[in-house]
Amino acid sequence: MPRRLDGKVALITGAAGGVGAATARRFAEEGASLLLTDANLTGAEQLAEELGAAAREHDVTGEADWEAVVPWALEAHGRIDVLLNNAGVFLAEPLADTSLEDFRHVLDVNVVGVFLGMRAVAPVMIDQGDGSIINVSSVAGLTGAPRLTAYAASKWAVRGMTKVAARELARSGVRVNSLHPGQIDTEMHTRAREAAPEVVERLIGGIPLRRIGFPQEVAHAALYLACDESVYTTGSELVVDGGTSA
């Protein structure tokens, strides 16, 4: 029986852990050929060895890095069917305490990284006449929360860029959607809990399903956007947040 991603090539950034790693494993189960990138090369290589994939060190904020990653992907597989723009950083600081340097760093990784990824991969997908770009935003890209000025700014930007790109690329058969996880049990979540426990506990207390989510649950959503079952879905927001934004 055919698997949902048989014959498809998926490039995943931030693949060494959390949602990126869970999605890589889920995509592999469904037959995808995987290209895994991360600033943590050791972690990406370990996962690549487990899944029979290829791995590469990658600074998503670097234009030159993206100019190298795309030819590397094409040399390996000749096409890119799915881009999961997953690499990101988190910051929880009161507005008055957020430095300009930290604010810019969050935007550099979470916004510029997504922009460069879409810009680098779009021409490949346009030439192919199809493709799916999945930009990982957040529930913080849908609602506001204290101490998340920088993070929310970045994730709202991802949401907006996704909609613009979806309209621009639709006639070429390329779909662009955003994925909005809520509180998910990842290393980033653990660091956030350590940095701002009162904020995180308040957020968890407001989840209607009364628990945080797991990376695999986000991976299931990413799989839907990656496979042909979502062929008529573009410019959309797929929310995986336990009802937080309801």
C-alpha cells in the first residue's frame, strides 16, 4: 500500500530535536526522502543516521547557507517537494527588559530564516509545478501573551509572510501554510519554563484540553500539510494548541 509521502523529498530545518525531529521520523514512516539541517550538526547527523537521511549544518539566518543548502538538496535527490521551516528560538522577557539586540536576534532566526528559506526553495518548486512550504509559527502568532513581545512579533510575521507567499505561488502549484503549535513538550518549552515559570504555568492552566502537547502531535499536522491530502489547502493556519486559541 502506498505511503503518504512516497516519492517526495522533504527538507526540514531545526531537525535535531523537538518538533523537527518528530516530524522527520513521521515523514520517514510515510516514505519521504529526508534532508535534515540544524545549527546542531551532531544532533542532525545522529537523527539522519537513524532514518537513513542526509544532514547538514545550517544557519538559517545566513543567505550564503541557503544558497548552499538548496544545491545540496538537489544534488542528493533532484527535487524538493516539502520545506518545513521549523528552526526557531524563544524569548520571554517583559517589554521594558527586552534589549534591542535580543529582539533583533529573535526576528533574525524566526523571521529572516523563514523568509530566506521560502525565497531559496520557491524557484525549485515553481519549476516542478508543485510543492508544499510549511512555516512553523505558534499560538503566539494568533494571540497575545505577557513577556512575548519579540517572540510574538516574529510568529505574527511568519503568519503574514505565509499568506503573502501563498497568494504569490498558488498559480505555480506551490502551497504555503503555517503551523501553530501551542505548549509542546520540547527542549524549547523546558527552557521557557525555566526562564519564565509563572508565564508558562499560566498558559498551561488556560489550555482547554488540560495538558501540553507532544511533538508527535504537531508532526501529524505537518504530515497533512506535506502530503497530497491537503492539495486544496493554501494560505491556511493549522492550529495544534489544545484549544488555547479557541
